[in-house]
Amino acid sequence: MNVDSDRLILALTLLLAGFIIVFVVLILLIAIITIYGKLIQAAQGASEKHKQKKKKVVVDAVEPPPAAAPVVFGDAAEDGEIPGEIIAVIAAAVDAVYGSSAHGRIRSVKRSRPARSAWGRAGVVDNTRPF
């Protein structure tokens, strides 16, 4: 064998060793992440079971929520009020997120004031115009 073939064999050996080391480390990382995920899921499952044991559910004592006041459609938008359709959509979104729990109760719906003045909005429109 000459010097070039020795260098080629050394280069191929180093290349093969590098590939093996990289893939072994990747497999180890995948295994560690999988085991960590299973441990976290087990801990969360135990926490949920513990919460459910503490929580006593009484089905018979649940009272239906009081009926909401009727919503006026039509001229409400002209008076500066929010139309009933918009309030219904907001209520549906809150119900979809929170369900029928006490955390998702809508107490009032108000219009927000504009975050920027008319001059500020004009500057944003002017500076973000496409080329």
C-alpha cells in the first residue's frame, strides 16, 4: 500500500466513526426525551387523579344559570352599542374556551377605544404600504 491509500483508509475510518457517533448520540437524545415525556405525563396524570379525588361533585345541587336579558337586534349599532350578533359570537367563543365553568362568565361587553390616534394610524398605513 502506498501513502495515498493509507490516507484514504484513515479518512474513511474517521468518516464512518463520525457517522456512528452522531447517530448513537441522536438515538440517545431521542430516548432521553421520550422517557422525560412519559415521566411528565405520568406526573400530570397523578396530579389530575389527586385533584379529582379532592373534588366532590354534587349533581343534584346544581342550579341552572339565570336567563339572560333579551338582546336587542337592529338599531343597537346606531346607538353606539354592540350588536347582539357580536355579543352572541363573543359568548360562544368564551363558552368554547372555558365551557360552563364559573371562570368563563361574561359580565359586560364594551367597545375598546382605538389604540392610536388618527395621525398614528395614518403613519402606520403610510410606513407599511407595499412597494
